[in-house]
Amino acid sequence: MKLTKHVTLYFLEILFVTTIIVYIFKGADIGMDSLLSTFKEYVFAYTLYQLILLSVFKLKDSIEIDALTAMKYHTDKFQTYVEFSNKIPKEEIELINIKLAQNQKMTLNTKHREYLRNLIQIAKNYNNDLIEKNELRLRLKQESINLDLILKQYGYHWMNSILLRVIK
């Protein structure tokens, strides 16, 4: 059922957008051409639509993937220190703070910065023995799994549809 719903939505989106594009380029005389000519117009409109989506979504998604990858990297790195019962080096904590969490030149949104600030605070609490080792291992592992799932979603084909992105 979900497949049928998703395919239907995707085709409706394509039909709607390509019709708008054809109307913009051809005007009101859409129905006056031969079937082959109309088909060519729709293929052109679909191609144009896909190029626009690809360009916009790839750029937007690349920025998001870059941020999520940095977050996952530091989460996994801290998890490794904790698993081997080592303190997290202060240099590592400061590196995240200076390069990522506080650096406004980095393309991180507020949610990403908040995540990194929270990770820094958790690391400091662990170093000060305010968080138990196994509790932190569990939290970091869960965060890593969640980040991994989010990163994998960017590879799914439905991410190339505006409607499916909104619905999901």
C-alpha cells in the first residue's frame, strides 16, 4: 500500500510540475500540437525539473550530510575513549568547540550546534566523573546509531521528490 501511495504521489508531482513548466514555456496553446510534440515538451519539462531538483537537493543534502558526518565522527571518537576507560582529551573537546560549535563560518544549523554543545558538556561531565562510563557508552552508541540512520536516508531515491520529503 505504501509503495502504491508513494508512486502515485511521485507521478502526480511530476505531472503537475511538468505541466506548469510546459505552460510557462508554451503558453495556453498546449493542446494544439501533435502528440509527439507534446510528449517532447513534457520530456523537456521533466528533465528540467529533475536538473533543478538534483542541483538544489544535492547542495542542500551535502551540507546536511557534512554536518551529520562531523557529529557522528566526534560521537564515535568519544565513544572509543569511553569504551577503553580513558578520559576524553581536553584538546579534543576544545577542537570541537572552536572549530564546530562556536565557529559561525561552519554551515551548521542551530540543532547541530546544540548537539555539539551537548556532546562537549557530556564529555566534560564524564571527565569530571559526573557520568558513569556504561551510561555514557550507551548514550553515545544510541546517538551514533541515530545519526547513521539519518545519514542513510539521504541515499534513498524518495529524497528526490518534494512531496515525499514533506510527507516523510
